[in-house]
Amino acid sequence: MKSIKHYVDAVQKRTMSYINQRRGWTTDRKIIVIESDDWGSIRMPSREVYERTLKEGYRVDLNMYEKYDSLESEDDLVFLFETLSKFKDINGNYPQIPANSLVANPDFVRIKESGNVEYFIETIDKTFASYPKHTKSMNLWYEGERKGIFCLQFHGREHFNQFIFINALKERKEEALWALENKMGGSITKNGDYKNYYVAASAFKTIKEVELGVDNIKEGIRLFKSIHNKESKSYIGTNYYWPLEFEDVLHAEGVKYIQGITTHKLPIQNISNRNKLFHYLGEVNRHNQIYLIRNCFFEPTCTPNIDSVSNCLKQIETAFKLSKPAIISSHRCNYIGNIFEDNRDKNLIQLSRLITEIQKKWPEVEFMNSEQLGTLIENDRSF
């Protein structure tokens, strides 16, 4: 039975979402931004590991990210880019995916060599090189950027909580040892709610973890610059968690826009005993960084029982009626076929249908990425 607090929290969340949709920056232009998280991160390494994990008793078939999400292969990127390249807006621009990406993953070999007591990372180029169908994926990232259909942005150092993982290894927790042995991005438990708690990189429990997390985010944003030879102008926290200290670091490193949803999760209750904040589109923080708030969702992999296209179109219509850009959340897992090809193939058909219907209903639509939208808001202080 759910507690009264659960229902109070749910009502509060809906109320704040309703209010925040109406606050902040407005425009008469019909703008579409498709923000997509998790690019470059390890989740389920392969179909073989998936089948082995399921056989071992872990119900990975009941968690859509565990079942479908995986490091993007060359085919995944080629087919996504082919789909996006079929469309152009009134300005001649393709639909562009702001690809919120990670720069590293756990180095499972070195962690194991340490006796499971030290944590190490490998950079994304090494991760891609270790997968059989992924060696050209980074080059495809850059090709997509040059074409204007892919825009790499910073999502964190890695999509993995080193503190939870190392503590679990020291305690000899079965699912952590299984993840280490199979080089998985964490794991669910055999008897639980089928959630993978190891992937929430910034779900810190102590002040010390926050301090170490700040060091990690500094390293991550600098790795982003050195690996990709560019700055990221926007950031989104993994699982919508980040401490306010991250915003200080990101500001110092040139990040001007912070993506998210209305609810910003604080990893520890460090602001008047609060564990969440609420943001609205165009809101600025103490560094004048601008919050970009998602108000539409196209997540067919995670919502298989609804018509994701029709649902997203309704949300876009609501956004436009409120004179807001439509900022669509659409995670990487929707476009991955490394585990099950039909997941990618059927969702690309739905993505094509969504964009077709958008242009049919709003022929004046403009496609932008997060940085372009942030710049537009920054240059318009009328609100």
C-alpha cells in the first residue's frame, strides 16, 4: 500500500509541473528540440550477456533499459542518421539530436585487479575500441555533427555511481560481483524492484561523496573538451541528479545551459532540508546559467503500451499553445539494436512518423539543438 506521503509528493509534482509550464520564456515560433541522454555509456554489453544474466535469475527482461539499452553500434548511428536526414525544416535544417554523452566508463579489468577495492575509468574511445561493431562509432558521432544532425553535449564523466559499486563489491553483494564479471553498467537485484541503482552517478549519500563527485565532474568536462576538441555549452545530470556545487564547476568550464525536467533532484538534503528543486524554462541560477525544461516525451521503448507518437504530438500541441518550444525527451535506448534489432527498427519508424506528423501539422516548425535554443533565450530577456 502506498503511503500518504507518496500521494502528496505526486500531487506536488503535478502541481509544480503545471505551474512551471506556464512560467518563463515564451515564443511565437514553433521550435522542436529532441534531447537524448546516455550516449557513450555501457549498460547491457551484448545479447550473450543479457541471456546469461537472465538465465542466472536476474529479471533483466522486466527493466527496459537493462533489456534494450547498450553502447551504440555503427549500425545504430547509421540508421538513426538516415532517418533524421529525410527531413528538413523551413530553414533547411535537419532534426538535430543534442546527444548528451559520457566521456568514460568503469574499467572493470583494473577494478578487479585491485581486489575490488579501487575504482578506475576508461575513456570512451577505449570503450568503443573494445566492442566488435563499434570501432567507428566515434567517427560517426563527428560525421553526424558535421552534417548537423548530431550535437555532442556533456552528460557527466560516466553514468555509474562508483561509491555504491565499490561499497557493494566490498560487501560481496552478488549483483555487483556479477556486474563486474560481465562488465555491465551495474545490475538489478534478483529479488527487488528491478531498478539498477548503480547507474545514478550523482546520487551521493554524504558530503564527502559530493566533494569527490565535484572532482569527477571537473575531470569529466575537461575530458569532454580534450577528447572532442570542443566545449559543451549544456549539461544534464544523470537520472536528473546533481548537487548545486556542479553548477559552479560547469560555469567555470563554460557551460551556459542546464537541461532537465521540472524536478531537479538534490543528492543530499543540503538546502533547507530539501531534496528537490523545481525549475522553469528560462530560469537563471546565480551564475546566469539558463535552465532548459523538457515538456514532451517520446520514449517508445519505456512506454510500449501507449501510442508514443500520438502522446508526444498532444504534448507538443500543448507546448505551442502555451507559446513554448517543444523540448522532447528521447533517450538513447529507443534507438539501440545491439541487443534486439527490432527495438531500434520499430522505433525509427515511429520517429519518422512523429516528425512527419509534426511537419504536417506545423509546417513552419524549426529544428534546433539545446545550445541554439539556449542562445535564443539568452538573447531575449523580454520575459
